[in-house]
Amino acid sequence: MRTLPPKQFCGFIALIVSISLSSCSTNNPAQAPNLHARFVDQRLIATNACGPTALLNSLRSGDAPCQSAAVAIPGASDTQKLRHLILHHGAKKSRHLPSRIRWSKRGINPVDLRDVAEEIHPTAQLSFYLAKGSGSQLLKNAHHALAQSLRNGFPPIVCIRRYHGTKPAESHFLSLIAISAIDENDSSVEVTCIDPAGGKKIIGTIAVNHSNPQALRASLPDSPFIKATPPTAIIVMDAMILRE
């Protein structure tokens, strides 16, 4: 058997270690760059302003360019900044639902919110993401995407939705600022989010949904949105805006 010279051998070992650490790092915990940001309450302006508020909260808790983008939004107060997001960016026609504007009494949908985010922070390179897979693999894929976005400097905006049986109903946006590690056999992971309804940190889980393995169940008991959910309904995390 041919042996490698010492320098080549050391380089080979370093490569193996690097690959090993890289594969493990996808399972590690992650958090937002700025956990001590001043978060905004959507009720400053409207009870259906969770999307624009979640965007502002994600930018404020993100990396330096995200924070600069938040500062650059016109307005001397949080209320004025939210009003600008809604009246200027939200009033544009939707590229995805041409019959309506982006923001209305029904709020805003995730793809339109991503478009607003791109206008506010053009270099952010944000994606609209739906986790794929089933059961534990779906959870792992979502964990990887969410944790990667946190490491890349943008706290993901996640959409949670009420389901009555198989029928989707109201939805709500949150800013995810931390996620726990995930192990091979885990069926849930802990998340810390900023809920725009109050502008407060809440802690909960996203988990395998045994009644529908193609969806992730969200449990965030301190969220006003979830507190108002009938006991017969379930909460599903169905979309994300993130940096891959």
C-alpha cells in the first residue's frame, strides 16, 4: 500500500475533518445575529399587519445589512415605518394574484411578502420556501433551511396556518430567531420566534404531524393567534421566507 507524504497526509486528514464538521453543522442549533433588537407590535397599526411587522422584526434581528435596510425604511417611528410598508409596498399589484393588491384586509400572502422584502433589501437574496419530504425527513429538511438562513444572517419569516380538518383557514406570520439542534431520531425541534401580535419572544416547537406527514405541526402556546384557535383545529407551518 502506498503511503502519503506527511504534508499530503495532514492535508487529507484536514479535508476529512472539514467534511465531517460540515455535515454535522447542519444539525446544530442556530440563532439570529441580533437577538436584542427592538421588536415591533403589529397592533400599532392594524391587527392584520403581521406580515409587514414580521419583515421589519426579521430585518432588525438580522445581520448588519439587514439592520441597515430596516433603518432605511422611511419613518421616524415604528408606526410610520409600518405605514410606509403597507401603503407604499403593500399597495402595489400582486405579481402572483393579479386580481388583488399585495396587502388588503385579508393581510398579505407569503410570496407577495417576499417581493416586498426584496424591494426593501434588494441584495438579501431571499427565497420563498416550502419544505419537502414526509415525517421526520420533512422536519430535517425544514430544520436545515431555517438554521441555514439564521447562519446566513436573515432570521426566517415563517407562516403558520389554522387547519380545520383538511381545510386551510387563517394564517399568521412570525420571525424565527433561534432553533435547537436536531438529532437523528427527533420528532420535534424547539424554536424561538418573535410574534408580531405583541412584538414578544415566544418559545415552542415544530414537529412531525402524524395526522398529515406532509405538514409540520407548530406548537407555540403563548402566541395570541394560537390561543384563539379552536381545540378542533391544528396549526401547521406551511411556508417560509428565508436566505438559502
